[in-house]
Amino acid sequence: MANSRHGRLSTEVIESVRTATDIVELVGQYVSLKRSGASFKGLCPFHTEKTPSFMVRPDKQMYYCFGCQRGGDVFSFVMEQDGTSFVEAVRTLGGRAGIAVETSADTDRAHDELYAAAEAAARFFVETLHGPDGQAARGYLQRRAIGRDIAERFRLGAAPDAWDRLDQTLRPRGIAQETLLRLGLVTRRRSGDGVYDTFRNRLIFPIQSLSGRVIGFGGRILPGPDEAEAPKYLNSIDSPIYHKSRLLYGLSDARGAIRRAEAAILTEGYLDALSLFQGGIENVVAVCGTAFTEMQAALLHRYTHRAYILGDSDSAGRRAAVRAAGLLLEHGFLVHVVELPSGYDPDSFVREYGADAMNTRLHEAPGYITFMKLLVDRRAGDLAVKERVVRHLLDDLGRVSDPLLQELYTKELCRHFALSEATVAATLERRRNPRSAPPAPGSSPPPESAESKALRDARRGLLRLGVCSGSWAARLASALKAADWGSGVERRLFDALLAAGNEGHWRDHVTSAEDDSFGSQLEFEGPPPGDPEQLFHDYRATLIEARFEVTGADLRRRLAEAEGRGDEEAISRLLEEQRALARDRSELRRPPSAS
């Protein structure tokens, strides 16, 4: 398939890396695994759970979680764990195995140049911090009580108070000026004559991907003559390797602690996150110089379903907290909002009162709806404020897709604001479907037809055969048409099996994580119990019978139209097609031994 995950990597290289990687050893670096029959079992690294449902099959070199339905092979695991592309996952595992992974794709080479430039810039900033030009930055870190260990762990640096020191230093080291421009590390002069360093006289916070590669930077202005006029914080522009709305500062270091604590603390500033981390509160992340986004909420949801919003104590901080809470609710989080005394931000609070006091604030943090009720109470029960808050909360609840969470939040809303559940439920229903009439009492949705269930079961059974053996995949291709598989994940997995052929590596041809996980679930289940030949015959017959049913309905429609016109020639032709269809149906029902 043209859009398979191979990119420009050769099949031989992929297979060499796959063969050289032991999935139990790989997963065991992140998950405590215990043998369970032919498999290994542990707590899922991709979602919070207390009972292990994450299984690893060494014989199939695959994993699957029955809790969150994620699954795949060694490459899928690295992609999911580190948030990298397939090519990067192959390179990571190839490096571990001592296998060189080369690609001829121009985009991959360009990305390599950007990664190399970002890493070179990070080293330059660290060198500056510890050199003569880093005195102001070192003094600032000392005043903010950020120790050397934290500075080294998070690779803090300094940009000198000079116009082109970074550019002049990196170009002799082989970093092209155009590459620095693409990363936003230098800026073209308005006159068009030359460039200047974007970050000057700033404390530098390198931003790392989940795999630990430097991809961007944030910079805090340092004391100096330009301090009053320059923006307090400056952040890297988006680039092919960095998208600030999709990342969270510190997540590569915090994700283990987030899983252990079963909760994440969300802050607004780099120093807020570092102060908490230094105090032993390590399950903390920060946004990267932008408002909290849906993509960041989705990213955080991979590690926990509980979030503590910890912002500034001013009105702007509260507005940001309310906005972030809505996005977190939409992604299935249990949300708490941490309040700090007036005039404090997380960094200043920890510096003055210590990590223990912050932990107390976290433990006492109210849930989101309770927090909103407290805001109303502080306005002396102002009815207009109460109405606005309730309508805002109803908007937020309308975005919650999990029925259980929505019910829990609804009960809490009703309890705090003295509302009836019927009123809230009716309001939510009108917001979801404003034109719909209320359902009749006692009505229920029509039951799913047995035929559609049989069709899905047949597709699933055939795919279970296909993912477990390349030979079965080849037979599927010759025995059925692409249209027999519908248009969803089953069709896409059939396409991947078709592209893989007898080699059987269908994962190398999937186009999404959903397809990979679906195929992994079927592979983990193994072939359906029973005689494979008989199962193949029966499942195939079910799919073709469904196709015949559609054809038959079309023939009946066309025959009725022909009879209405009195078209004897068309009637005769269509009746013959009906007889041929009946013969095909009769032949289809014959057992395999009789054919």
C-alpha cells in the first residue's frame, strides 16, 4: 500500500530490527511483567488500572490490553510509549540492536537536520549557562531556588546578551542558517540583510519530545536594559518537529510519576513545574507557552484520568483553569482545581511554604463543580452569576461522552446548585439534539438485527484467520471482494492483509493506531475454534449471501420498474438474472466437501 507505515524503509531492515528485538525485554523496561501461561501479564502502561489486563505474547511478538484495547508489535509499542513515528521507532530499536537504519526520504533527512540543530543549540545554551555569559542566568536560578541537579536534568541553559552568538557558533559546526531559521532560533532582519539570534539574554528551557529529543525552546527574559520592553517569555515557533499545542513541558520526565500517582498536575509555567518537581512532586507538567489545547488533553489522557489544575491565584489564572477544565472533562477526566492564596503562583508558593504545604493543597483541592460553586458563593449568591455558572457547567457536561462520568457530574451539579436531575437531563438532551422530540415513555431503540451481527461475526472470524496466517490472507483476497468488508476498520484491515500477502506482516501496511490495535486484538484471540476449512466456508458464505441480498433487492426494484413500463425484453433479462442468482445461492450453501 502506498500509504503504509513503511515510509522509505526497506522491508529487510524492518524485519531485521523486528527479529532482533525481544518484546518481553522491551516492554519489561516499562512494565513489571509476570508469566501467565504462554503470555506475560502486567499493568497497562497506556492507561490507569489496578487489575492487570495488559498481555504480551512472546511467541507472536505482540501485546494487547483488554482494558484500553491498544495493541501492536515492538514498533507500535515504541510509537505509543514515546509518541514517535514508525520510522523513528524503527531507528530507536535499530540503535538498541546495533542495526543501521537508513532512509532515502527527503523529509526524513530534513527532520534529521532539524533534530541535530536543536540538539546543537541546546548544548550551546548549556555551555553558555556555565560560562562567563551565564552569570545573570545562574544568579536568577539561585534566586528562584532552582538547584543544579534540576537544571542539569532538564538541561536548562542561557542565551547570551548578544545579537548573533548562536548563529556564529553553530554554523562552523555544520548547522545551516536555513535550518536555524526553520526552527525559529534565528530571525531574518527586516532589511533582509542577515539574521539575528531570536533568544537573547534569556534563561532557556529546552522542550523535549516523549522520546527525550530536544525539539523546541522557551526563554525567560533576564534582568537587563531591555527587560521592561521585551516579552517576559519567548517560545519557539512551530516547526516540522515541534508543535506547541501537541506537547506538554516535562511530560517525558513526569509520565512515570503520573502513572504511579494516577493523577497529573497541570501548571501554566516552566518554573512552576520545575519547582514542584524539585520538591518531590514529580507528576507535574506545564503548557508550552500557549493556552491548554484539546490535543494536550488527549495526550495527557494516555497516562491518567485524573487532573489537578494548578494555576495562578489571579482572575486570569481562574479563567484559564475553567477553560482547561472543560477540555479535560471532554476527554474523560476527573478534574480538581487547586486554589492558592492571593498573590501566589505555584513556584512562589512552594518556595515560601514548601512542598508539604503544596501537597496539602493538592489533597484538599475541590472537584471542578465544587470549585465553581465556591466561586458563586463568594459573590454572595448573586442569581445572575449563578445562572451564568450553571449554564457554563451544562455546556461542559454536554461535552462529556462517558455516560457514567456524565451521570456522576450531573448528580454533583444538582446537589450543589439545588437542581432536579430531570431538569438537567432535559437541558442536556436539548443541547445535544435541539430539533429532536422527547422520546415516548417506555420507548427503547430497535434491537440490532441478527443478520448484521452475523455479518460482523463472519468478518471478524475471517480476519482472525487472516492475521494469524499469511496463507489464509491470500485466500481471503481471492474468495471475496473488497466491498464485502464494508468501509470501516474491518475493510482497512482486509486491505492491509491484502498488501502483506503471504509474508504475513500486515502491521507494516496499517494506516492508523486503531487498525493496529484491532488487528492485534484479533491476533491475540487467535483463530476461531473449530475446523478452519468449515469456518472459512461458512463465514465466506455469510458475506457473499449479504452481497446477494443487496443484488436481489436491486433486481426486484428494477423488475418492478420494467413491469410498470411494460418492457418485456427487460423483464425477460431480469428474470434470467434472478434465476442465475438463485443458482449461485444454492451453490453457495453446498458444504466444502461437495464442491
